[in-house]
Amino acid sequence: MTKKKRIKRIVKMSKFERLLYTFTIVLLVISPFGIVFSQATLSKINFDVERAKQELSTQEKKNESLAMKVNELASLDNIKVVAEEQGLSYNNNNIKSIVDSEE
């Protein structure tokens, strides 16, 4: 009977393999931080978008209110009142209407 010799083999890694393993470990350690950072950035962008939408809505309401006021001031009844206050007479033949066409 011969004794079987147990041979321990030490696996030697090449420089490329060590570099590959090191890169993988570093990637696994850093990736959670990158994910958290990207989620925080995305949340901030979404917050900014919602704030811009709210400002847009507010401005649209102001514009609508101002358009209604313009229409009210440009009404024929108001023109008559202003003309009489200024001592002018109302003559419908002298009034020219300009139609605002929006495209």
C-alpha cells in the first residue's frame, strides 16, 4: 500500500484575474451608493417638475383672468360709458372692430 500523497495546490492568479476580482468587489461596494445618489437626483427633478407645473397653472389662471378683464373693458357698453365721460358722442359707424385671431 502506498500512501497517497496529498498535494496542496496553490492556485496562482494572473494579474488580469486579480484585477478582475478587485474591480468586481469595488463595483459591488460602490453600486449601492450610486443607486441612492441617482434616486435622490430623480426625486429632486420630480419635485422641480411638479413645482413648475403648479407655477404654470397659477400663471394660466392669471392670464385667463386678465383676458376676461380685457374683454370686459373692450365691451361696447364700456366704450359708450368712457366716451360719454370724456364728452364724446357715440357713433357706431366710426367704430372699427379688430378681430384677434389666434393660431
